[in-house]
Amino acid sequence: MRITVLAGGVGGSRFVRGVREECARRWPDGEGGTEASVTVVVNTGDDIWLSGVRLMPDFDSLLYSLAGVNDTERGWGRAGETERVAAELREWGVGWPWFTLGDLDLGTHLARTAWLREGLTPSQITERLQQRWPLGVRLLPATDTEVDTHVRVADPEASDPEASDAETRGKREMHFQEWWTRYHATLPALAFRQQNIADARPAPGVAEAIADADLVLVAPSNPVVSIGTILAVPGMREALAATTAPVVGVSPIIGGKVVRGMADACLPAIGVETSAEAVGRHYGFRRDGGLLDAWLVDETDAAAAGSLTADGLLAASAPLWMHDLDRSADLAGAAIDLGTAGRSA
């Protein structure tokens, strides 16, 4: 059983841990002649150069979480982290004082940056990083191209001297990490732009992981800046359209509210309301040129599942809250079952 997951963010990390756990329960050590392999295509739009080092936040969150070395209370970074280097950088006026790099985490960034300067690609580097711990899954960056996400925001005090006043009055652009971490998405987002996206291509192994999959799962990650960035890589949608595997998405919205993060601050910028049904329709039905063969929503959104089913998309409801590993595994199991039902249909 070959499963490929599109994921990003903390929600993606929790979901992938659930997929790994559920696969271990269903197919322990190949019993019954069936083995499971999981490949994760990771969002790289959150990546950034900061203080002279290259950060890949979504990849690192998955790496640490799967390795069991993540900070479960904060939801990001390493457990047992210290911040002496960050304090010293602030004294020198280097970096962003509101974006703290932990000392252990900084070790990862330094290693990555050293390898980049030696000429390795991000996909080669992520392969090296995964060799340190037994993860039980394979992580692939969506692309080797730097596609850092920038956000166009409404800011009454902003102006852009390089364009006309009418075009830029009250607007400015910043890196997604600044909007997300410094401003906590309080500045209204007008648009999202991935740098160099037109020149990007899926990283080595990504297209093959989608083509060879028995099932593709879309994690309950941010539809705009996580899954949206993965899908924006030229060639990615074509690979998903061509695969014979069912594509099953899991809603990041429960009862009209985001499960985690601030997707509700992103969705209005692309004209999508914050609801399980709206996000499912935004992804679209694969038979009509969209992404999904099936869509899993929370039990509180069962009516949305009914509405989508009436329009021809296989949809079902199940508990989506991932409060612990068991519930994450149960959610993964529901998604796998829905994909199996879709293949049978």
C-alpha cells in the first residue's frame, strides 16, 4: 500500500503521524503479504533566508514530529530547546527580534545552509537530514526552487514609492513569515504570491510518488499557503490529474472554524468562505479538472458532506479533531477507508 500525502504546517505533521500509526496498525511488518509505505510532499512556501541561514519550517516540523524530538507544548521547534544564540543575535541587531530561532533548531539550519553552499539541492539535503532518525516515512520537498510566499496586505500607513499612489496607497508586501509571526495575520491579506513559482518544478521523486501511489491524501493543512503552494508548482496538478490513485482530502475547517493556524485569514484573499464545504469546492472535483475524488469532513459538517455527495463528489464525515495520536490514527484510517471506497466505486 503506497500512500502519498500533501502536507504542511503543524496540522500536517499531526496528520502524517496519524497516517504512519494507522499504517503500522493495519499492516504490521507486512503481515498478510501487505506492506505500507508513506511519502509526504512537503510545502516549501514558508521557507525563508533569515540571519544568513535557510529555514524550511514545514519540513522541519515534520522531521522533528516524526522523530519524536519536537516541542509538543509550543507545537513547533525542538523539545528541551534553549535560545542563547537568539538572545545574542538580538544584541547584535541581526535577524527579526520577534522570530526566535532555538539553539538546537539553529543547528539544523546551519547544517542545511552549509550543504546548500556546497552545492547540494534542497531535496538532497532533506534526504540527508532524514538519515539521523528513523522516521518511518519519506519526506520530499514540493520543489527545489525557492518559492518563498509573500503577502500583499492592507496597511493604512504603507506606501510603495515604485508605483502609483492609486495602486499602492494603504498596501504593502511582506514575507509570509512576517505577516504570520509578527502580525499574527491581523493585517488583512489581499493576495499571496510565491516567488519564482513559474520557474519551479516538482522536486525529484515527487511526480513519481504521486504516479505510483495507491492513495493520495491531502492533509488538513492551510488550503492557501500550504496545499495551495504545493499545487501552484507547475506540473503538480498535472501529476495529480494523471495518477490512477484516488485523491482524498481532509477538511481543515470544523464547524466554520479553522482546526489550527489562521487559514480563516487567508481564505478571504482568494474568495473562499471558511467552511468545510467551501474549501472542498475550492479544491474541486477531479472529474471536472479539480483535485479531489473524495472529501472528509467533521461530524459537525455532515450536512456539507451530503451537499457535496448530491453534486457527485464522494464525501463522508468523521471526527477530525487530532487531540492525540490515537485520534490522529483514527482520522487517517477514515481517510484511507474513504479512498478505498472511492476506488471500489
